[in-house]
Amino acid sequence: MDNERFTRQIDFLLELDKLKDVRRQSRIRPSLRRENSAEHSWHIALMALVLGQDYGEDVDLFRVVTMLLLHDIVEIDAGDTYAYDPEGYKDKEAREQAAAERIFGLLPHDQTQALRNLWEEFEQGQTREARFAHSMDRLMPLLHNYYSQGTTWKTHGTLKSQVQKRMAKIREASPELWQFAEDIIDKAVRQGFLAEG
């Protein structure tokens, strides 16, 4: 066993424990407590496994799941930025790039490069796999918001047009999932969970 390599891998894995302490805005059922980023990553990775065969346009699900498990680890340093917060997005990329440098840098060089490249692929959102991963990252919070009766949307005064714009990533990945998302958004407005506008 290469002791230095193994030590670096264990250090990285222990560092990831901190993701469990990063609170997101999404409220989860049935308790309506705030979700943490580790739970979010786990849940959307499972969502990709369940929905990927039917709605994933021939994507490599292993690659998608890996991206989803990695995509938010930068929040250990950068924190979670609320999806509809324009101020938070001003320096989000810089915060997350610095976090990626540090956190992925804990690994042995070959794994640093491989995992960082997958994280970058997700961030750029250009491949089929990245587009599908993005759609999962958007769809689950939409469901959380709808099934918590718009708790987070109401708290932040989020508008239908903002949600539709954010959900556009779903349309890029799957017309069927986009139709489902649009239906959820429309129902949320009708039921008073989401403000028109």
C-alpha cells in the first residue's frame, strides 16, 4: 500500500464530512427542516439512477452520478448560494473555484485531475451528461419547494419567472421532464405556493 496516497485519500474523504454541515434553503418532507448539501447530492444522484434510463438521452449514468456526488463539495468552503440570490452569484464562481483548488487538491494528483475535470464538466454544462446532471440538480429542489407548499419561495419572495428561468436546464436535457416541471410550476402558482410574475 502506498501510505502517502492512502493518507491523502482518507484526508479528502474526511474533509467531505463537512458537507453535512452546509445548510441549504430547501425544506425537506415531512419535517420541513432545511436540507444539507450532502443529502442533496445523495438524493439527486439517486434521482439520476432512477430517471436516467427513461429520460437521460443515452447518457453515461456512472458519469452523471459521479458529477452529482461531486458538484457541491466546493460548498464546504464557498457555502451554499441560494438559487435566486443575484448578490450571492456575483462572486460565486470565484469562491467555488478557490474551494475546488483546495478540496480536490487534497487528493493524489491523478485523482485531483480526474475528479476536478468532472466537476468542471458539470459546471460548464455542455455535455449530455452535464446537462442531465443539471436537470436533476434543478428538479429535486423544485419538488422540495412544491411539496413544502412553497415555504422557501415564499420566504424569499421568489417569482414564477425566476423559477422558469432556473428550470430551463431541465428543458435542455429532457422535454418530458421539462413538461413535468412546467406542470409543477403552474400548479404551484394556482395553489398560491409561488407568486406570479
